[in-house]
Amino acid sequence: MTDMPAQATVRDLRHGDIAAAHALLARHGWAERIGDLERFTLLLERSQRVAVAVVDDTLVGFARGLTDGLSNGYLSMVLVAPGQRGRGIGRALVRHVTGDDPSITWVLRAGREGAAAFFERLGFSPSGLAMERLRR
């Protein structure tokens, strides 16, 4: 991953990362979605792919994907701490979670500010095919 800062490491989430990942997401607008630490742990246990980005032993990024590993995938959460953005960490997180299997179609919701432009740079494109049933 040549576009990522040399000091950043993207890897699978480890059990010891859960509290730091929860805190990172909660600080940056995901608190309602992830709930408390117990609920967040369940979200992670039920996810097939979870990655974190670490710089100087500090967790600065997170990504989560749900997939059957053969045909379909849903990129559920991607976050890079504001001070670390624009350095290739988000791109590396997405690549880590989605992999490089061209037979898997990955979808996501790009509702946050700047998300659509970011994901378009990674090869995603708007689709008129998706449907959703929103939470209440």
C-alpha cells in the first residue's frame, strides 16, 4: 500500500483494540450506531471483516465489512481520525476489508459529508439498483 504513511499499520482488529475502536467511533459521530461497548462487541463478533489503522500505538482508523466472501459484501463503517485524513489510511482500510476479489460486489451507504467523493476515488460508483429499509 504505497499511498499509506510508513508509520501507519492497517491490520485485522484484535480483541485488545475493541475499547479503543469504540472510543474512536463514539468521538467521531458513530455513538448512536455502535451503542455501548457490549453492543459494539456484538457488532464486531457478527462481522466477517474488521480492520484498524494504528499510528505510534494509537488507533486512528476503523473499517468493518459484512460479506459472504463469494459474491456480495457490505462496507458498513469506515472512519479515519480527522488529524490523520488525506494520508491514504482510509484507502488502505477499505482495501484491507474489501480485498481484491473481483467477483465480490461491494456496496455501501455514503451519506456522510465527503463520503461519496472519497469512495468514488476508490472505484465505487452511485447505483440506482440499491433499495433500503431505514431504521426508525
